[in-house]
Amino acid sequence: MKGFLKNVLANIVAIAIIAGLFVLFLIMMVAYSAITDSNKSAIHAGSVLTLDFKTNIIDSPLEDSDNIFAFAEKENNILIYDMVEAIKKAATDDNIKGISIETDGLQAGFTQIEDVRRALLEFKKSGKFLYAYGNNVSQSAYYLGSVADRYYLHPAGSVDLKGLATEVLYMKGFAEKYGIGIEVIRHGKYKSAVEPFMRDDMSDENREQLSTLLNDIWSPTAQNMAGARKMDTARFAMVVDSLYGAIPEMSLQYGLADKLIQKSEYDDLLKEKLSIKKKEKLRKISFTKYIGSYKEDNTKKDNQVAVLYASGAIYNGEGTDAIYADNFVKEIKKLTENDKVKAVVLRINSPGGSANASDEILFELQRLKAKKPLIVSFGDYAASGGYYIAMAADKIYSEPGTLTGSIGVFGVFPYFKELANRNGLTAHAVTTNANSNMFSSLNGLTPGGAAMMQRSVEMTYKRFVHFVTQNRKKSFEQIDEVGGGRVWSGVRAKDLGLVDDLGTLQDAVKFAAMKAKVSDFNVSSYPKKLTQFEQLFKDLDKEQITSKMLKSKLSDEQFLIYQQLADPKFREGVRMEMPFQIKF
């Protein structure tokens, strides 16, 4: 008996010690994070504001989540709103003498790059210098850097300048070969999200919309780069078609770069520009530290304009890595009831998702709009469900390069009858009613189930168009003509009346303040960034771990296919979803 009690006591002590060490570990991690996250520092005179390879420009605070177990030097995530405001401030800050762009592979969406580029063009009006340096430069990084007064390239470097292309993977033949059946129900001839399951080649309608979209994005982008580099558009097109950026000497010869120099020579050049001796320290300051030097917590102050970020796909239920209806509705209710929040800007960067979840979010946004101004700002994507939730807005701003519209609905139901039969597997059901077994992963949809799902898709489409007609003040026929699942650029969406104006997030915030009749206000962001403890338990979630492991092993396109076929979140019934994504 004594031995038993001794063993029990020893186990209790061991558990207590382990628990104590774990708590101590957590405390140390949070303290470490607090120290490393502290960016409050004085800005010295003669500083150069620097955009380097560690800087990621993000659209939502939820994208800025740190892994508590990561000890490596982390990247700096900066909200696009803060980035643009920092460039504006630097133009009038006497301590900042210029800006240096030193990034080869910019981590940012196309509309975010556009916003930063426009802010840099305004910065140049201050008379301060704007230089850029690259090694092996991505197309997006070059687009941003081309705005500089001078562009310097490494002697063994390159510029990946080649234009835009999109490639769609078609799976009908693969599915037939391996005995996978896919039931597709849709409304809209342009609803090409389901096209890869239905055919082996690209439809004329999809080719038309993709060609229009790519040219809508590339044409002004190419003109901007050509203009910045003082080239006519025909010569610039020839340089791009010939891939001259791949050879540093040809980049110099054809005007993509001003000089080929080593990085240390570039730093010496900056010192010379600042009248600093070569032996003296060059004061470079990152955007993260610069923003941290002046930014304060605005949530405790009166007269707030809240920016509510809707980033990622739309799902039912709870979660933090996308737009989950339960979580998002809670955020909307908080803002509705918060008397300090005088107006809300809904920043949408979403390809859509669950029709049911989108409808739930729209309803709650309509209730918010009844109490205070609601202005919408589109980022890279505001399509299908992402466009649907914008229909509560007083006014919609879109970026010129936003992919938007996609007013259409679909459902996809994969099943494996033939594959199972080939391997000696059959399934037989016992039911009480005609459609009790409406959908089976082996036998697919029943005829009655397919008919009802088609009816559901048609009703959801009509509901979608109904809300669009109310918000856009157009007839059903007018919206149906530009709907049908077709995706438009922001420029064309403005011409078609699907949005009110072209503008940035800053433009939307200004209009929201004016609508709320407040001149002295602060901008606050919602939802808030996850705390270290929240992030820890999120990282320990079994589903999250499995998903991250798969994503690390697969390409983005392969992971999307896996989600469409296997992830339960993608089988939540009728969907309003963007058919594709375009990366610049």
C-alpha cells in the first residue's frame, strides 16, 4: 500500500513539474515575443526608409500570426493601410532623407503593390530620393521598383519580366480514367469554377473572360513600367517578349536598369547621396520599425473609423484562417454596438465560398448599415460570395485590378462508384423515403436529389441577383446580363455599374469619415491579431497541423484540388466562389 501511494505521489509530482515547466515556457515565449515585437525607437536624422526582402505587405491583421515555437528571425508583416500611411508620413519627416527598395521577391497582392506604387509616386513629389536595387528580381518586385529615380541591378542579376499567363488544369479525363464521378450543378455559362470537372479543354466563354482579365491587368501595368523607364510601349513590349530582363547586360542596354553594381557599391552610393563618409554607418530603417516609432493603439480613442477585414474564403462555423460566419458575425455585432465606432469600412479580399455563410454575413452587415455608415473597399478579389457580402454597402470602392463580380452559383459532388466497383466494392442502401440517401460518396446523387440541388442553385442565384439589383439599383435583366458567373476587372466593373468608384482603402476611410460627419478620428482594425496564446492553441489544432503538412508538400494548385475533393469545408452545399486566382 505504501509503495502504491509512493508511486501515485511521484506521478503527481512529475505531472506538476511538467505542467510548471510548460507554463514557464509559455511565459518565456510571450516575454520573448514582447521584446522582439517592440518597435518603439527614435528615428535618427539622415535615415533611409528601406523596403527589404523580409517585409511582407498583407491585407488583414489575421494574416499577421506568429508561430510561438519559431525562433528564427521572422519576417515583417505590414498592413497595406499602414504601409501607405508610412510613405505619406516619410515625405514630410525631416529625419527621412529617402526611400530604398531592396526586395527581389515582393510578398504582396497586385492591388497592394498598386497602392504602394501610387504612394511612392506621391512621395517623389517631396523632392527626396527614391532608389531601387535588385538581384534576381520578380516581376511584381520590378513593377514596384520601376517607379524609382534610379534602378540598380546586380552584375549577375536578372529581371523576371515576361507578362501574364494563366493555365487551367482540367480533370475530366483523369476522373474518368480512375473511376471518379463528379456531379456538377451550376448557374451561369461563365461559372468556370466547375469547368475542369466537366471537360478536357477550355470553353470559349472561359477563354474570353480570362483573356479580357489578363489584358485589363497587364495593359496599364506595362504602360506604367514603360513610362517610368522612359520607353514607348512598343519597345517595352519587345523587351518583355524577348525576355531581355534575364540577361543583366541586356537589362542595362534596353533601359530596364540604370547601372550594374554590387550591393556594397549600392550602399556606398546611398552614403554619397546622404553626404556620409564610407566608414560611417548607413542608417537604414525598416518600415516595421518606422511605423512602430509613431503608431499608437487607436482602439481606446473616441471617433473611430473601423476597418473590418474580410480576407480569405468564406465558410460556415468557426475558425481564424479565413472568413468563418460565426466569428465574422460576432465581429460585426461588436462594431454595431460600439458607440465609439462612427463608421465601418469593410475591406474585402475574398474569392467567395459557402452561399449560406455569405448570406448570414450579409444579413448582419445590413443590420450594421442601419445604424452607421458602411463603406466597402475591394482588394485583390471580391468575387462571388466576396461580392455578395458587399451588397450591404452605402458605397463600393474597387481597385482597378480587383477581380470582382462572378455573380453565379454552383455545387460539386464527387463520388467513387466506378473506382469502387473496379476493386470489388459495392454499396447498397436501405431507405425509408425516396431520397433518404440523396448523396452517397459511392453512388452519387439520386435523380431526385440532383433535381432539388439544381432548383436550390437556381433559387440561390435569383437571391444573389435580387440583392445586387437592390444595391446597384438595376433590373434583374441588367444584372443577369453581366452575371452568369463572369469575372470582371475593377475598371470594367465600374463601367458596368457593379461598383461605385475606383479607389484605395484610404479613399474608403476618408469617405466613411465624411459620411459619419467626423473630422477628428482614428482608424482601428478588426478582427484583432491573434494573441500568442491564441496562436499557440491554433497551431496545436489537429486539423490545422494536417492541413499545414499537406500544404507544405503540395503546390498551391494541387492543394486547392485536394480541398475541393476531400476537405469537408468545400462540401457545404451550394457555393458562391471565384473560379480561379491570378497571381502577378
